[in-house]
Amino acid sequence: MKRKYQNGFFIFGIAVLILMVTQLDFTQVKAGVERAGYWFAAVIALWFFLYLLNTSAWYIIIKSQAPTRLSFWWLYKVTVSGFALNYATPGGMMGGEPYRVMALSPKIGTERASASVILYAMTHIFSHFWFWLLSAVLYALTQPMSIGMGMLLAAISAFCILAIWFFIKGYKKGITVRCLNLLRRFPMVKRWAHGFFERHKEQLSTIDRQIAALHNQNRQTLVTAVALELACRVASALEIFFILLVLMPSVNYIQCILILAFTSLFANMLFFLPLQLGGREGGFMMSAKGLAMSLDAGIFVALLVRLRELIWTAIGLALIKFNKKQ
């Protein structure tokens, strides 16, 4: 990647990170960290291993396209930095995905890099819909049900099934052209989408052919990648489990999975906010209340999760400037 682009991603990310840090109540943060003790250190360390799962999913997608001598640990660095930019960017993937394409292109070519990044992004989002769908079933099997909650779970399940169907179609036939054709129908972006499509029609078609070829020729790779991402979603509930152990030694892991599922669903509805400010905190508090936990527990979890996100965002941004030559 050219130095000016690397510096641009880095400066933008740092500026947003500083803005996020200024929103914290440092007295409350200090009290929360002291209360959590070594469990907060466990939360920070946990994400080192969760990012290993994310990197593994992307790595096998890249390797399945064609043999390459790409370093796993270099890809791990790019993965962490990409997620850091996603956290800091309004609209979610508008920062991390371009960075990944630009970092990977010199090693495997622009079209292969674009196809692998799009496939990984699809897989990452696809696993979320599976996680929400399975969590809705888990809630129905383990928690008391009311008519209102039953209707909500039915709506969530229907939405997830529809999204899963859309992604399966995208894997079979490619998704870039389909998405741009969809954008061309929206008033505010249709002019941009039409111009972009006309300029890059051949490259987009090539990327779609690569996506479809991977699905048709090597479905095991996609199944493995989705399984790794889904395992990452389930394992990330350990973060909530570790934090709640400080307050509630009797907490069970199923409750933590349900809190994570509801919170991530609510936060992703507010994707346009950097670091999903407010959405994640509100999700934690509502999900804790829904599972008959105290409001303080939801606030405590939200505070420490937000602090962990800031720490790993800072690590990811620092890794943008780190390479072997330096």
C-alpha cells in the first residue's frame, strides 16, 4: 500500500479514536476496571484469540482462490487493523474493507484481493444472521415466553431467514453486480452507483465469477469459513461471561450468548454511528433487563466492552504503521 494511503487511514482512525475517548467518564472507567480486576485483563486477551478465528476464515478463503505464500501473521495484522477502522468509521465497513483491499492487492492482485475481501465480508455478515437466528431458537427453548416476545422472535427469525437466502444466492451467482443494481434504484445514490458500475463493469463481473466459482467448486471452504466466524460469535460471549462473573457468580453462558445476540442486533441497526455509540450501551441495558438482570449489570458490561473496543481499536490503528521494514 502507498505510504500516503496508509497515513490517511491512520490519521483518520486516530482522530476518531481521540473523539471516542473524550466521551468517556474516566472516573467511572477507573472504578469499573478496578472492580473487574484480572477479569478485565482476560477480556483483553480473549480478543487476541477471537481475531485468530477471523483471520483463519479470511486466510482459507484467500488460499482457496489460488496458491499463495501469504504470511498468516501479516494477514492477522491487517485483520485487526481492518476491524479497528470498521469500528471507527460511520457505516461500518466503509473504512476497513478498502484498507484490506489496498493492503492485499500488491501481494495477490487487485481483483483477487477485492474478491477475497468481499467474500470474507459476506461470510462475516452471513455468520451474524445465523447467530441471531440460532439465538432466537435458543431463547425460545430456554427462557420464559410471552406473546409479545414470541412475535418479536418470529419477526427476527423471518428477517434472518430472508437474509440467509439472499446471501446464499449471492454466493451462487456473485453479489457485487446485484448490490450495485439494487443501489441504482435509490434516489440519493443511483447516479453514483450507475457511474461506478459503468466504469468498473468488467472488473465487477470478474469478481462475481470468482465468488461463484469458489462456491461451486469448493463449498467446503465456505462452510469452514462460516463455521469459524460463527464459532467466533459464540466464543465472544465469553467477554460478557467474564465481566458478569464479577457481579453474578451464578451467571450462565446461555444468558451471555442471548445478551450478545440481542445487543449486536440492536447495535447493527445503528450501523451509521462510529463505534455504534449509544446503540451498544442501550442494547446491553435492554437485554440485561429482559433477562431479569439489574440495570447496573448492563451498564457495567457496556462500560468495559466499550473500553475493550477502544483498546483494540488503538492496537489495530498502531498496527497500520507497523511493518517488517520498520
